[in-house]
Amino acid sequence: MSVVRLSESDRMFIVATFLVQLLGIVATITMGPEFGPLFGIALTLMALVVGTVGWCTRNERNGIPARQEPARTESVKAIDSWEGYEIIQITQPGQSPHCYLRMENPTTGETHIEAVPPNRQTVREALQWRNGDNLDTEVLT
Amino acid sequence: MSKAKAIQQGDIRIRPRPPITRHMQRVSSPVVVARGEKTGHQHVLTAPAEVEVYERGGVFYAIVPEGSEATIQHDEHAPVTIAPGTWEIDKVREFDYVARQPRNVSD
């Protein structure tokens, strides 16, 4: 039989959620039929918000990003550029750096990003790798 | 002799290859050598009759004789001209950081 071990913060979160729910029930009983239900619903919604935030926070602590957005990014830097191409290195907390080839379509001007291995840190190396056999690229359109 | 170089047109790569046509299917020009899965845009190879075009498993090969040339066109990219030689045409690759291995680019 597997035993789920809760951390201190997990236990506090469960107790807090339970207390907020309990307050809602008490309010519903004591404040009468006019305000009690509304107050109870408000507290229940608050418990839902607290629960969602707590869940997201716990997932992030466990290494599962709750939201994919730049705010979670530790650093984004361009480490090489050439003729409208750039190597962008993104480092996120607890992860090894990821490298991306950022390119601009020379015909339409649209920007496009592709992942390249982390050891390809110049545009030339990235384009060679993208080719598959380390050939230099003569024409790029 | 300098090493031959590759050509990239958007998400396809055109690389010099030895002229091996065994187990390949001859196809006639013009032919769609790649199609964007999401955008539907096509890379279309156009070549005169003397240019031999083959296909195997979604990878195309063009044998362009001396004095001739082939062209690949796409709605969003400038056309590229393929000089005499034997060329392999397929998708470029990108790195999948989850699987930690390369995969073909899809657009």
C-alpha cells in the first residue's frame, strides 16, 4: 500500500481550505436566510480561488510549470546573430539552457522559431545542424 | 575541391547527394515536394524533361544534368534554383527538448 506524504505547506493549505468552507457553513446558519447564503457562497468562491492558487504553486514547486509564460523565465538572451538569424538561449529555473534559432522570412518578414540542440550556439552551427549533415547553407529563402 | 553546400527554402532542405536511384519511384514535374501540414502551402519543384525526379518515402531526389536547372517555388519564399548535380529534398529538422532528439519541422 502506498502512503501519500504531505508536506507542511500542503497540510496548512488543506486546513485553511477546510476552515474557509466551515466559516461559509457557519455564516449560512447564523446570519439568517437573507445574508447567510450569499456570505456562504462568497466564502466558498474564496476557498476555490485559494485552492487554485495553492494547486498552481504546488505544481510549480514540483517542477511542473503551471503557466507557460515569460514571467517564469529566468533569462532570455541572444547569443549570436547573422543576416536576420539569431540564436536565443532561454534558461528556466531548474533546467539546462535551451537554444532556439530565430529567423525572419526574407520574403515576407515573418518571424519563425525552431529549437536546436543546446550545444549549437552560433547561427552557422544551428543552420548546419538544421541541414542534418553539417553542410554550410548557400541559399536561404 | 570545395564542399558542396545546402539550400534551405523555409522548412525544406536541398542537399547534394550521390546519384543513387535504386528502389525509387520516378515522378514527373511539376511535383509537390513538401506541403505545410498547418498552412497548406506547397513547395513545388518544376524542371525540364531532362531533369530526373525520384521519390522514396516522402523524400525527393532530383538529378539535374549539366546545362540544365530546376526550380522550387513556394507562396511565402523566394524561388530557389537547383544547379546541375544530384540533390535530396526533404524537411529540415528541429530539436525536441522533451524527447531529447531531432524531429522534422512541421509548419
